Amino acid sequence: MCGIFAYLNYNVHRDRRFILQVLFNGLRRLEYRGYDSAGISVDSSPFYSQFTSDLNNAHSVPPPPPLVFRQAGNIDSLVKSVHSEVETINLNLEEQFSVHAGIAHTRWATHGEPAPRNSHPQTSGPENEFLVVHNGIVTNYEVLKETLVRHGFVFESDTDTEVIPKLAKFIFDNATEGGQAVTFSQVVLEVMRHLEGAYALIFKSRHYPNELIACKRGSPLILGVKDLAEPTCNGSAAFNDDKFLSKNGHPKELFLSSDANAVVEHTKKALVIEDGEVVHIKDGAVSILKFDKEKGKSCGSLSRPASVQRALSILEMEVEQINKGNYEHYMQKEIHEQPESLTTTMRGRLIRRTSSKDKTLLLGGLKDHLKTIRRSRRIVFVGCGTSYNAALAARPILEELSGVPVTMEIASDLLDRQGPIYREDTAVFVSQSGETADTLHALEYALENGALCTGITNTVGSAIDRNTHCGIHINAGAEIGVASTKAYTSQIVVMVMMALAIGGDSISHQRRREAIIDGLFDLPNKVREVLKLDQEMKDLAELLIAEQSLLVFGRGYNYATALEGALKVKEVALMHSEGLLAGEMKHGPLALVDENLPIVVIATRDACFSKQQSVIQQLHARKGRLIVMCFKGDAQSVCPGDSCRVIEVPHVEDCLQPVINIIPLQLLAYHLTVLRGYNCDQPRNLAKSVTTE
């Protein structure tokens, strides 16, 4: 839920102003992961040549303490605070560093309120001997804290993270007490042996100047490498290649980040760090160690595990994808990108041959497992929030075409209940980031129970991508706005294609299958058409700007649309909204209806259309303030005596209609948020990638 970033320049001169700017820009790219407080650490003076040569001596004098800047609020608040403090202490921003390691953090609070003392980097003490930025939660921090307090450590923050740098100092002090030299990686490996929970960590220490160590368990982390002597790169390179690993004196810039967004503008050469790996950057070289907790216990001393070899990959991302372009907000951009994102989702998977009737569907990530899925006892969809809603929208067509029972599970609830998962089940884990903590834990649970596990994510190399047996990338492109929009519609399309693949070419479904495939080919054009409702949705938002509540009724395919539309309004406009199953209206929600409460009813023509007409009549009889979504030309059929406001949308195949129907509600949520003066890209108390339980 936080964003961590580090920048190390080696054998290339950078002034302090440049270094600060790289750190600030990195945090801005990660700000969607958390934005209630932030901090950075840079060196107080260039000390590479002066101190490094003597560091193998346990009695050597460490360089001056690094500078730490922390501030509550967003990144802009941190930038202002840093520049103010720089002036106060008369820090020279033009000072040059041939080697420098800086770390940075943007926070989503879990332990302790947003405040400078709870911001990262967290420190080992007044001298900043060890500094840490952390994404995740240390579940045993209270036990560690009690132990460290008994040894004289004083804690200043309310965070779980503060135990980590203090534990590092405790280990370092004990190891060097008798004059023994200890490496930075040995200290960090020993720290890891004591930690429980999920984390991605970057360590910086005045005892090991110009070195950084990164490690992870559960939370995402990548390494970016920019070799300034090798400006171009075509393909992967073995990570033990001299130009990346050895001390060859090549000028380099190295980046550590919670995700690729903060790296791609600098380099496309990257490595996704695996769980249990410790990445040590020193003298322009990178070594990767594999942490083994049990082996560490048996050794009983500070030991160094063997190095492992990894390969760099090339990021399939362009800087333009993570910029706003001509739009005011990321959410607005991502709503309007959906024709293109859906086209990309289907590219290479839906193929139209020379004959217009010859259409092929190919899902390479599933093809080797389709027979197993078809024989499943049931298909279990597991997700949270928007991803759960997308799976719910696709459930009816999957049941129809596959004939396999489909059940829905909210990831946290499945874990709380320890619900039964069988070897004969296919479990499908849906997550935009591929790092959602509850969904990851549910995946571990399903793997333990022997189910075939399938992932549907937007992030290549994510934890769900790596740990499932098979899966599909939705290829929606980078989504920066915290409230998911284009990922939701791409998830639905991927799951409809999954239903077609599992259903196969059975004669009984041939006509239905062809109609759906035709609908998929035409879907981007239909989305362009519905996006023309932008101004109409802005006008509606102006009418609803002062409202406190909104109800959204749907059923069938569009029950998920009601849930997702209400969630969008709730997330960004900070208006209470509820998505309700229309069939349950008479079992309680009808009591809320009066002439003041705005109610959206989704009544596009499908198998449930006549039932939705009945719902509208009942709400109208109780003077409900109705906003009805229907097909073009259906206003008279759904609106008794012009008594309600109508949103007319284009018609597509029923299983694809949720893709069309959600877009006016996304636009409504966006305009409501802007008109009410809130930040739609950074809604209150939320973050994009939910990597904590």
C-alpha cells in the first residue's frame, strides 16, 4: 500500500539537486500507492573516496549521518518542506557526487497517523546509522519492539517499521563488538530471519556508504539498470554478465521501485525481485542472494548464502502510458482510453481470417489447461472490490457456455471461513495489480488444497502471475488512478473470452458463440459511442452534487454493474452509494424510497428486462426519484409518463452489456468528484495496490 524508491548513481557525477529531483519524480510515479505522508534520505556530503577504503576495518569511523526529510501530506508537501529545510541548513544543492545512494517513500498509513515521525525512512536512532523504507506489514513487530526496548532502544514512532532499522543496529553492534567485520548483506539477512509478515525493504546505512540492499517477501519490488556505457539493449541479458555485475567502472544508474512506473522513464532494463531474494548494490555491481530462514537458524551465526543468477528483462511499457496527456486527471484519461485498452486486450486473441465468417479465439495462457478446467467440479472466482465485481459480471456467461458450476468468493471472506477448496476445483484469481494481499493469501490456500489455479492480472511478473499454474494478462495498460476503470472492462472481456474458450465449439452453442465474438469485435466502437455521453453525465452530476446518498439497482448481468457503479461513486465522490440486487428491493431497500433519494435503475434489454420494468413501476408508485439506463429508443418503455431521467446506451450482446453500462456511471462518478472538489486520482484513505490485509 506504500511506494518505495531508490536511486544510486555510480561513477557518474550528479549534483544534489538532480538526485533530489529523481527521488521526487520517482515518488510522484508511485503516489497512487499512498499519499498521506512521504520522506527521503540523501547523503550530507560526498564521502566515497574518503571513507570506503577503510570500511573493512571494524574500527573505522563512519561518514557523517545521512540527511532525512519527512513530511505529512502528499509529495508536493514533501518537496516544499525539503526546499524550506535546505534553505534553513544552507545545504549546497550544487554539490557533486560521483557515487550516491538515495532512498524515498510515499506512505499509506497502517500503523500510526500521518505525521512526520511516522513517515519513512524510519531510522535506527539520532545518528541515522541504519535507514529503512518499507512497503508491507511486520506482524511480529510488538514482540521485536519489546525485546529492543529491553536493550535500551527508544522508539519515536507508532509504526511497525521502526523495529527494522533498530534491529539492524542491534545486530550490527553485537557483531562488531569484538572487532569482527560484518558485511551489509549479513546484517540484512539476519534482520530478515527475525521478521514475520509481508514486506519489501530498502536499507541504507552510514556504515556502508554508497551501498543499498533491497529484499522482499510478498510485496512487489523491481530493480532497474541503466548502464550509461551501453545505451541500447535489445532483449534479455544474463544478470551475471560483466557489464551488469562486475566492478568494471562503467558509469551506471540503478533504481529500486515498488513498480515499473517509476523506472520506465529511466530505463527499460529491469529485474522483478523474487520473494526471499536479497539484492546488494555495491561499487556499481549487483549481487543477488537467496534468503533461507531455516538454513540461517541452523548456522547460528551471520552467514552469507550463495549468489543466484537472474536475467534482466525489457519492460513492455512506454512513458506516454503513465502521463496524463491532454487530460486533467488520470481517471478521466483512463475512462476515455477504454476503446484502445479493449482493443489491446483482444489483440492476438480474437482473429478474423480473410473470410468474415472465419473467426478464431486463442488464449495461449490457458490452452494447455482447458481440458482440466472443463472437467472441474466447479470454477471458483476469487477477488476483491472491482476485480470481484468483474468476475461477477462474467459468471452467467461462463456458467452458460461451460456447464460447470461457478461460485464467487471475496478473498478475505474465503480465508476467514477457510471455505472448502478441492483438488477437482479450478480457482480463478482476479487482481489488477497481481499483488492484492488477500487474493495472494487465498491463492496460497488454494494451492495447498491442490486446486488448479488460474490468474487474471494486468501486471506481467506480479506475484499472482508467477504463482498460478496458468492465466491471462488483460493487457489494459498502466492504470494510475486509484479507482479502477479500464482494467474493470478489460477484465470482463478477458473472462468472456475465457468462457468462450472453455465452452469450446459445441454445436448447441455455435450461434451464441458467433454472436458474442461478433460483439467483441464491435465492442470498441460501441464504447466510443457511449463515451459521447460525457457532457450528459456532467449535467447529471451537477444535479446530484449536493446529494448524500445514491442507490443503484441491477439484476442479471447488470447486478455487477450496480455494485461497480456504486463503488465508483463511493470511492472517489465520497458519496454514500449502494449497489443493490433489484430482486431484493422489496426485502428492505424499498423502505428508503422517497421523492428525495436519487435511484439509478439499469434496465437494458436482456432476460431480466420485464422484471426491471416492474421494479421501475414500483419505485415510481412510491414517488422515487428515478434515473433509468436503457437502450436507445426504449425511453417510453421504461419511463412511465416521462417521470424519470433517462440515460440511453447502445445495444450489444447481453454478456458484453456490463462493459457498456458501466461507462456512464464511471463518467458520473468522475464528474461528481471534480464538481465536489475532491481528488479523483487520490481518493481519501485509499491506495491503488492493496498489499496489506
